[in-house]
Amino acid sequence: MFKGLGGLGDMAGMMKKAQEMQTQMAEMQDKLETMTVVGESGAGLVKATATAKGVLTGLDIDPTIFNPTEKEVVEDLILAAIKDAQAKAADRSQREMAELTEGLGLPKDMNLPF
């Protein structure tokens, strides 16, 4: 009945798959905003909490490190905790996206969003 349409049937399937992927990507972006990771430095004396999108949401500093003569050490520990949280956020985001692309039948190493 539709022999003359050639590849249009495949095109419709591709369009549907693209719409599904777009919906799943939007859901994943929302999910990444609510997932949190915690970066640490100084054996847990400084902890930075961030979303999986890398937005810093909290900072916890053990009061025992407050010594006025060691201001630079405290600053370095804070920066290290933030960098650790951001690295963990990037890793978490990448893993979540890899799962999404794999679930859609796309290559694991495909960079999304485009």
C-alpha cells in the first residue's frame, strides 16, 4: 500500500525517536539539578556540596581549622573541596548522560547535549 513512500516510514520512526530523546534529555537535565555530590578536602575538614550540574549549594567547615595564622591553609582547603565537588559533579553528569544515550541505543561516547 505504501510502497511508493520509500524511506519515509524510516523518517517517521527517526522523528519519533528524536522526540523521545528530547524528552528524556529534558528529564535528565531536571534530574541533574536535584542530584548532589559532596567534595572534600583536609580529610573531611572542609566539605563542599554541589548539584550534578556543578552549582555549589553548600559549604561545611569544621571549626577546628579556624586558626588566624593559617588563613591560607583554610582558603586552600576550601578551594580544594569546591574543585573536588565540581569534578564529582562533572563525572556524575557524564555517567548519567552515558546511561541515557546507551538506553536510547546511541554510542556510549556520544556527547549530549549536542
